[in-house]
Amino acid sequence: MMPTTISATRPSPAATAAAAPVTAPDPKELEIREKFQDFVAGTFYKTMLKALRSGQRKPAYVYGGQAEEVFQGQMDQIVAEQLARTHGAQFADPLFDSYANSLPRR
């Protein structure tokens, strides 16, 4: 029996350009999209890291106490923000598009 591989493919840029007319992105929409991505993806990653940390026990010998917990919380926040900026578009963009389509047109 042959192993099955699943791969996500995206249409080529030429096919996408041919299918949709090219318009300049609205700077205000780009700013809103970026803030939406920071919020949605940031919330997702912060929650994920918090759940990851809650499953860990405190070490018996090398534990920094409250200072370590504060540092770890700050570090998790920075990591979540960077993940949101670099990888957040993958699931924030479809949510934003759905949100934008639900708004009344002007």
C-alpha cells in the first residue's frame, strides 16, 4: 500500500493575477487588517503558550520563584506577538475577509 501524502497547493501568481483585477490596496484597510491580525493571532498564540505552560510542573531544584514567572510571562508575550506578526496571517486573513464581507457597503 502506497503512503498517502497531502499537500496544500496555492494557485500560481500568474493564475491569481489573471483571475482578479489588480487594484492598489487601501492604506486604511491594510492598517486595520494588520491590527486585526495582531489581535486575533496574538490572542491565539498567547492562549496556546499559556496552556502549554500550565501543563508543566515547577522544577524541584532550579526554580527562580516569582521573578522567573514574571520573566516567563513577558517572554511568552513577546514570542506570541512575533508569531502573530510572522505567521498570523494564515488564519487571521480569512477571519478578516469574513468580517469585512459582513459589514454594510458604503
